[in-house]
Amino acid sequence: MQVAVVGSGPSGVYTAQSLVQQDLVPGLRVDVLDRLPCPYGLVRYGVAPDHEKIKSLQNTLRAVLEHERVRFLGGVGIGPGALSPGQLLGMYHAVVYCVGAATDRRLGVPGEDLPGSCSATEFVSWYSAHPDVPADGAGPPDRFVRGVESAVVIGVGNVAVDVARMLVRGAAELLPTDIPHEALDVLAHSRVREVHMVGRRGPSQARFTTKELRELGSLPDTEVLVDPAELALDPAYLDPSGLPGAVRRNVEVLRGWAGAAERGLARRIRLRFFLRPVAVLDAGGRAGGVRFERTLPDGRGSVTGSGTYEDIRGRLVLRSVGYRGVPLDGLPFDAGTGTVPHTAGRVLRDGAVSPGEYVAGWIKRGPTGVIGTNRPCAKETALSLLADAPALASRDVPEEPLTALRAAGAEPVEWPGWLAIERAEAELGRSLGRGSVKIPDWPGLLSAARGGAA
């Protein structure tokens, strides 16, 4: 039995792991397909380069992709201009889509599209060397921080914490990481001295983890400032005893910072709460800051506007207010939830199970949870597929799907190609006097994968 898993991030790899570890279908083989020639998804392209412990999860994912019954096939696109879901299902007994949530939520406010206003994901992709970034022609290498002394990050989740931290990181701290050399050079010469991280609700509803939050307080020559009056607007801040442990620990960290006097350090991160963005301010044709409305708790877990406003200045505005799944041509899609309709991972078409089609990860449940949340989600889908295996195995598919993929025009990068990319990145790092350094562009990645022939 041949199964395709589309997506090589945690949800895809955990799905492959569950399928082969259950050992309920003798001889079952899994091809993990990815649009990129590199595996690991957001672990490679979404985790900040200075988070080496989280990035080490790649070693766990690697062990699965090197399993004797699992095969990585990078550079295989699904959708317009590439293979359709219908074609793919004709090559495998079953297909599991683990394609994540590929776009950012927007603020929906005037000025959001001004130069200097963009999604946090764009900034993350730039410093993570995502190969799609150079191709978008977005501007000069230092387009994010050119002329920027103050930045506004809208959102209080872990991604917001990551980008705030990266904006004030020193070059010496980033040098040992795999950050691309161009981004390292830009951040080393950045003039950013102040970062405002702003949430529309209170500290007890912030989405960051305590570990991430504490890291802000340990950055060299950087002070974290919190207004105790804003914290006190949150009733749960005043009495955190009824909060879950993780949230209570966040509140304790914020209490430690509240009201601290400015010490005049080189950089400042200001955590702000109960402010809702209503407009990105225009300053000579580019972002000049954000106008916020003061919000107040409504007693039902949300907030209401107060009618009073505050402008926070900054020539870089990064929104980090969540992700959203996007439709994949040929698959059903629920626009309301940004997910593919399913029951226990089985794709539903017009309310009926579509034999052989499955989903796992964010495209299944929405963009919630941490990396580990993908394990039970993937296992549920894998068990559904394995339960359906007797019927699925009777489908007539090619004996070798790789041959069928190539016949359909795909040019898969197999595991040796990925290992060649790893070697090329290690060599790039050595040439720069660093450790392994990511190759940031499609031509470089494909050339490395194909031994310089591309």
C-alpha cells in the first residue's frame, strides 16, 4: 500500500510516523511530499534561528524521514501549475494533506498596505531564508529596518515575541546560528532601538508562553518596560489565583517588570495591553506608526472600545495576529474556518467521506496549539486511514508512484538531494567563518540538490 503525505512539517512527519509505527498494514510505504526541496516545514522556516533547542526537533523529524518505509520527495507542488489532488490520488492508495495555514490574518484597517507595514511572517521568512522571499522583489536587503529606530509589533503571541526579540538581537548572539548572512549583516547594522509589542486584550489572555516571555528579559543591554496601569485593567491580573498555571506564570513575569524605571539601556521593548489597532499612520507614503483605540474588558472574555485613542510611532509595523488556511484547488474548503471539512481526518465532499483523502495539522483543525499538538492530531488521522486500508488497498494505482510523478512533470528532490543541500550549507558557513548557514534562494537550493547541475 502506497500513501502520500503532502507537507514535511511536524504534522506531516508525525502522520508518516504514525502510519509506519502502527504496523497494522504490512508493507505500507509513505512518500512525504513537499513543495520545497527542504524538509521540516516551519521547524526550518518558522522557528527563530536563536531557538536552537526547538530547531533541534529536526533530528526527531529526520529519524522518521530516514525510516526504511518512508521516503522524502521535495520539490513536488500540488495545485495550480503543478499536480492536482485528483492526479495525486491516482498515484497513491491514499493522500494525507498536511499543508498548514499558509496565509496571515489581516488587521482590516486603513493604511495596512503602506510600505513598512507587513506581516510578521514576511519578516520571519526573510531572516529564516525562505526561498520564496528573494523572488518577490520586495525591495533592498535591508527593506525591513532601513531608517527604522522604532517598530510596532501588533500581537502578543510567540511569533510576536520572536520578531520583537530578533529586532533587538545583537550580531554576536546571532553569529553562531544558521541565519542567512545577508540578514545577519542587516540586523548587525540595524538602528532599531525601541520595539512596542501591543495586544488588544489583557495579560491573562496573551498567547505567548512563559519561556518565550522570559527570554525578553535576558537580552543583553535591553530593558523590558510594562505599564502597571494597563496590567491593572485586567481583573485576572489583580487576582491571578484562578488562572491556569501557564497563564499565572506569565502574569508573575509581567509583575516583575511592571513599573520598572527606564535605565537608559541601548534597546527597549515595551509591552502594551488593551489597545486595538484602528489605522496604520501614513508618514510621507510609508508607515509611520499605528493609531490604537483603548479597549476595556467587557466581562465576557472579550473587550469593548473606549472611544479614546493613542498613536504609537514606528516606521516598521509588523502584524502578528494569527494564521489562516487557504483553499487548495481540487479540495473542498470551509471559508469560515479556513480548514478542509473532515470527520476524524477523513475529507468530506458535500458532506460525504471522500475515499482515500485525509487531512492533518492546521488545515484540519485550524492554526491552534504548539508543535506537540500535531502528534495526537496526526495519530487520529493515521488511525482513520489504517481503518480504511482494506478498502483503499484494492484501488488500482501505479506500482512505483515516483515514476508516475516524473511522468506527470514533477522533478522530485530525493533524500540524497536534501543531504547535498545540508553539505552545501555547511560549506557556505565554513567559507564565512560560521557554522552551517542557510542557502536563501531557489536556484542555490536546487543547484546544491542536483550537485551543481541546476
